Amino acid sequence: MLRSRLPRLIRLYSKPPRTNPIDEFNKSKTSYLFGHNFSSLDELDKQIHKETPNSGPEPVNTTDLHSRIKLNFEQEEKDINKLLENDPRLLSLKQGSPDYKLMLNQVHEEFNKHQKESRKRFEFQERVKGVAAGVVFLVVVITGHYVLTNYEYVKGQFTSKYINPLNQSKASDLSDPKKNTKNLSYLLDKLSAELDDEAQKGLKNSKELSGLYVCGSPNGKKLPLRLSFFDNMLINDVKILKDYLVVINDKGQVYHFHSQLKEPVLTKLPFNVESCTLSNDTIYFLTNRGEVKYMPRLDRKVEFEPLQSRNWIGLSKTNLYNEIVIKEKIEKLTSGENHLLLLGKSGKVYVASTAPSTSDKFKNLGQFGMPNFSPFNDKAKEIPTNQAFEMTLLNNEIIKNKDGTKSLNPRKFISIASGKYHNVAADNLGNIWTWGKNLYGECGIDLTYKTDYQPIPKVVLTNSDFKRLTSSILARSTRPEDFKVSKVYAADDSSYAIVHYQDPDNSSKDQDIFIGFGNGVKGQLGSNKYLHVSSSPQLVKSIVNLSEFNENTQSVEKIGLKDVSVGNNHVFLTLDNGGNYKDVLAFGDNEQGQLGTGKKHKTCKPIQIPQLIEPEDVHEDDSSATKEQRRKKLAKRLDTVINSRLQLLDDYKLNSWGNKLQQVIVAGEDGSAIFYKRK
């Protein structure tokens, strides 16, 4: 029994068979690939292009591709070898012989040289293409930048040249009227617009009949034409305020005319008027007694208190006017937008307000020139309307005596002028004073934030300044005492003065100099420049050193200034040349045709203007010239003023008047006038 159980026990406790540890390690080890995570290119290709049910085309066999490339190179090499072997120089030689090999080597070197030259040529062409492409790109960038930064200008040029081309003259000969755009038909059209039937009927001979010519806003014409109402009338003064006209005849009577009237209206006043000025819809008169009266415009509703008086019976009477009471006689009065400046016989200066301080039209920009009325004075009182105040600080100066005491010495002024909101005055010592608004340099003071307004009168120019200003046109030996201010003038935002130079040794070298400062953007300074601001005086050089030959004295004489008239933005200079005809120069704004040139072009340079239109220029006479021929001749004359310039009569005796007369040209606000006045 023991024996039967022994084998079973042996099998039960026997050890398992031994295995090889290397095989076990190989089964359990993990393989790592460094650098590439694939063992071969074929394996990688299979991983990338695994076939799927929806797979695309079969993967490319790169081995076949490389094989084909290799075959192509071999074929090219065979072609090159075939090309070399077919060289004519090798055909006569035995293949494999030394001469054949030598010639083959020579042919091969020539082929390589040719290939190198071809490659260089190809590289050069590619470089040129690259440079050209760079230049084109640079041009495109620059052009694009120019177009973007100057878009409006480029657009305007393109539009005017291609879309709406201008009709420019193609005439090679400007004397040919058919090809010149400024032809006779164009001039005739302009002339017809000016000379309508009514204007032609009013034409009178300017050397036979006195009267009044106007242009600009009063009649809307660009050429001086007659107002028939004033024919055969002598006039003392004319004031123009746009379309409103005030005329004072030689009898001191006042006429009003504006666009709503068919003909001028006479205002009967119990005094004779010498001159007038307009301010704040009010007309101020200077009588022959040196008194100042005023009345409202006829075309405006103005708050006005008429003067109450009593007649010789003692009955109360309401007058059409009122007056400004001043202790002394007034010699001259000028006005701005809402102020009045007056010059007394004694040389004192007075100022008055023409608008209530509470009015919307009232502006205090320092034009009153008194500390009590300064715009910077917070305690300033309300300025009374139409009440004159003596400018005490301006009319007097404090002088320190030798003994140390101080005394009050009166100043004497010889000329005054008023702009819109500023004033100019000249004393008898040759000093020019200014005060008021200075936004354009019209006070002759350099612009700073502190000098926009000059509320107190200040000396801005002296005799020494005139010597410095004229150093380039007069001899350097001039002295300050040789200069004298004759008269001052003012436009809206500009100031002017006539400075007379008197040579102490030779009177033939005497010279009248005209200067201006302030706003010159419309050419009203006459300095050949359009200046927006000019606090420094500008010389009108066109009239400097003008001279002419005097047949009476048989000598060359200087031409001075006879008269100056300043409007709101334009100026007339009447020269004092010899004889009975005085030349006229004009400059400044011409938007309304106020220069009388027949055009609307402003000018910053003094120019001559056409002479007055006479009846024989238009109407039929005994000559053989037809009406059309006369109109063509007139159109040419108006366009070319060299030989047909305006010359005012002086010391001239008309048939209807026994005394000698003179023609006077005046500038107003957007209008001008020419009239006859006693000498």
C-alpha cells in the first residue's frame, strides 16, 4: 500500500520544469527608437498611407519616382554626350584615337564655357527683372502716397483735364481774335451787360456837362455811369454805404438815394452842410458853421429823438434832425461802426458813441480811447449816445520844466481818421497815434495776446521811423526833421498816411510817400502783396520817384499826390501831375466792381482804370463808322487802358459854369463815385 502511494506523492511534490530567463526577458522587454520613431522608410510610408474603406488614391511609390528621376538624368547625360559626339570636328577623326580624345576634350571645354556664359546671362536677366520689379513697386508706393496725401488736388486736375476740360486758348497769335478766348465777342458781351438802354440814354459828355458817376453797389455796375438826376450839378461831398447814397451839393443841400427809390430825395434842412459820414444807420453832418447835426437813414427804422425847438412865434417845433453840442467849432468828423471822431479848430480831438451800450450792434474794442470807457475797465460806466467827450489825455502832455516842476502842454492834431473799430490821428510834430482794435495790426502795434485791443492812444510812428522806412528809396543823408505827415486815412481794418519828404537843398527831390498797415488780404495796402496781417508799414512803391517832363519849365519834375480817397477795402490815388488832367491809380477789393475797371478782379498793385464812357463811343454821329464798329472800338479801349486811362479834370472850365472846376473820385463802402466840385 505504501508502495502504491509513493509515485503519487512524488508527482504531487515535484518541482516545475525550468525555463530560459533570456527568452522571458525578450518577451517582456519594451523596444525604444531614438531619433526617428520608425525603423525604415517603407514602414513609415505604410503607416501614413494605411488603406481604409474610404481611402483615396494609392500612395505614391517614391522608389519609382527616384528611379524615373535617375533615368531622366542619365538620358540628359546621354543627350549631352550625343551632342558632343556629333560635333562636326569629331566626324573626321577615328573614334578612340588620341586626336579624337583631344578634340573631344576641347569640345567638352567649349560646351562647359558656353554653359557658364548662358548661366551668367540668365542670372543677370533675373537680377534685372528683380531690380525692375523693385523700381515698379517703389513707384507704385510713392504714387499711392502722393495720391492719398493730395487727393483733392489730383481729383481737381483729373476732373478739369478729362471730365470737364477747360476751354483754353490754342492761339499761336494772340492778335487773332478768332482763336483768342479773350476775343471781341466776349468783350462785347461784357460791355452789353454794363451798357443797357437806360445807361446809354444817360450818357453825357464829361467835358461839357457836370454830374455824378457811380459804380459798385449803388447801381450794380462795374463801370462808372451817370445818375441823370445830378446832371449839371456841382457837388461838395458824396458818401456811399453799400446801396445807400448821400450827396451834398455846392449849396449845402442833402440828397438821399437808395435802391428802393426811383430818384434821389432832397431833405430840407435849416443849415448848409459841408460834409457827412454814416454810422449805426445814422447820418452825421458837418455844417458850414462847424456844428455837428445828425438824422436817421431814410430806408431804416432807427430809434431817434428829434430836436425840439421853437419858431419865431414861440410855438414848439419837432425837427428832422438833432445835434451834438461841442464847445468849439469842428473842422472834420469821421466815423466807425458805432463811434464818431471829431477834430476841433484848435486841434483837439473828441469822441462820441453812436449806438447805445445795450444795443446788439454796440461793440467796445477800445475805439473810444478813454480810460473811463476802456473795455478792460470793470467799473466803466455806460457810454452816453451822441454825446461828445474831449480826449484829455490825448490832447495834452505833461512837460517837465528846468526847475523840476511839471506843466500841462496842449497837443495839436492836424488830421484824424476812423476805421470800423479803430482810429488814427496825426499831430503837428509828425507823430502818428492809433488806438482801438488791433487784430490785423491796424494800430501799427505788433500782435500779441496783450495787444489785440489798444484802449489808450499810443504813438506808433515818428519822424525817425519814416527815415528808416524810406532808407531804400531816398538818400541816406535824410534827416528825421525832413519828414512831415500830411494826412491820415483809415479803411475798415487798415490805416494809411501821406508822408511828405522835403529835401533841404533841392526842392526837385521832394517826395510824397504813401504808407499803409493792417489788413491787406484784399490788396488794400497796395504793396504788391496780399497780407492778412501787417503791423509794419508797407510802402506803395508804385508812386515812388514818379516824374514827368514839364513843358512850361522845360525840366523834369516829381509827381506828387493830389488827393487820396479810402473806402472800406479799396483806395484811389489821384496824382498831381502837370496840366489839366490828373491820373488816377486804384487798388484793393473789387468784388462789387467798385474800382470801375469793368471787371471784378481785386488787385494788390496800383492800376490805372478806363476813362469815362462818352456819348460818341456808343451813339451814331456823322462819321462813317457803324454802331457795331464803335462798340468794338469801345470794348477794346476799355480792355486796354494804356492809352485810354482815366484822367480827372483839374482847373477846367465847363461851358455851363464860369468858375474853374475839378473832378473828384471818392471811395465808399463797396462803391465809388466821381463828381464835379468847385476848385
